[in-house]
Amino acid sequence: MALSEYSKYGNAAAELASAVKENRVAHAYLIEGDNNVNKMGFAKEFAKALLCREKPGEGCDHCATCRKIDDDNYEDIYMIEPVWNDKKTKCSIKTAAVKELLSDLKARPTGGDRNIAIINGGENMVIEAQNKFLKTLEEPNPGTVIMILSENRDNLLPTINSRCITYRLIDFEGSDKNEMVAFAGEIAEMIGNRDFFYDIVKKLDSKIGDSREAEAFLDGLENVFGDMLINGSDTFGRERISNGVSYIEDSRRELRGNVIYKYSIRNLILKLEEI
């Protein structure tokens, strides 16, 4: 497999491939996605894109580096994940596991020029472990890339969130989700054309009937804005798109905080019309 195969999850794969090719890779990424999204597979393909010398930005799947990553035995990739307690009632990532990971990241890479950390189920890090992690997120060793995989980044400290570049992976292969992406595109076009707020709300109310559908709409709209960043837009400049994505995430947090979905979505539209 290759990183481009994960374009089914939105624009993250294309944007990260470009970052590798243009030598603008960040040191920390927060990769969020629902349980049905293969976040670990995505992370390993990103690691190939970072480390493969035959096909940088993608991974060739044939060289020794790519094969080692597939087999989970590449020497400079360190992974941790939650473990169950003795009673099998709760799983978490303890401070000791994070301390060991941080110690590993201080070592000089032996297989290439990067150390890579993958934290699966990052939202399960105990608070002390998250705090231990902060200094490394602020001042990592050169070449270090940290990937935190999470189903819900709101369960991570705000200071963790603020130090990472976040990508939300969305499974758009279902017909319902494709339909919502198309609908979000129609709403984005209405916003871009400065249509009346009342007309936009009327169209939204015809499609979105509960908080679940509201979150699917946010996913779709985020995907639409991602396409605009890559392909350009006649009505949305890069700064407007960037602000828009930030407002979408604000709305997502409101929904998860049990704010009434209609209020949250309408507030989002007002913000998008103002920028």
C-alpha cells in the first residue's frame, strides 16, 4: 500500500506527501478519526513517505525500509498504545510508557535521519503522561516526527492540541457520506456567493435533522475546504479557508459539549459569512 491510497480519508494524505517533498514536515501531528478509520495504517504509510529514499512522499513498498515498516521492525520507529488494567475495566497509557518513549527519541537514529514516534489511542494518556510529553513537543530533537492517533482529540490537553498539526481522517466511501460532502459543497458555494443567511439556513434545515448529521456535515465541509486549499477557489482565499477550518473545529467541540446542533451550525455559518 502507499500513502496515496489513503486519499479516501480526505486531503491529509496529499497534504502530507507535499510536505515531505517540499521539506516542510512538522515535528508533531495529531491524527484524529473514528474507530472505523485505519489510523495506524495511515501513520505507517506516512512513516514510509518520510523514510523511503526510493519514493519520498509516497513510499515504494519494495525497499528494505518500507518492508521493515510493514513488518513493524524498523529500528527508528517507536510505538506505544493503551494497556488494560488488571481488572480489565480500563485501558490507558501510563507515565512510565511515555518516559520510555521519550528516552528512545533521544537516541541517534540508526536506520536513517529520523526518529518517529506513533502513539496509538493517544486520548488514553493519563494527565501526568501528557504533561511529561509537552517539553518534547515543544523542543524535539532534529528530525523527530511524533504522531498521536486519537478518536477524540478533545480528551487531550489543550496544550497538546496546540503543539500539533491536526488532521481529521474521515471515511467518505459510504454513499451517505459522499452525499453529505456534495451537500456541504453546495452550502460552501452559497456562502462564497454571499447568499442570504435565511436561504442557507433553510437549505441546512432540509438536510440536517440531528447532531449526528450535523457532525457529518462538518466533516463534509472540512473536506470541501481541504479540496479548496489544494486546488484553489475563486471565492475563498487561503486565509479565509484556514479560518473556516478553525471555525468548523470550534463547532465540532460545541456539538461534543452538547450545544444544540442548530445553534452551533447557524453560528458557524454566520462566522463563515463574516470572514
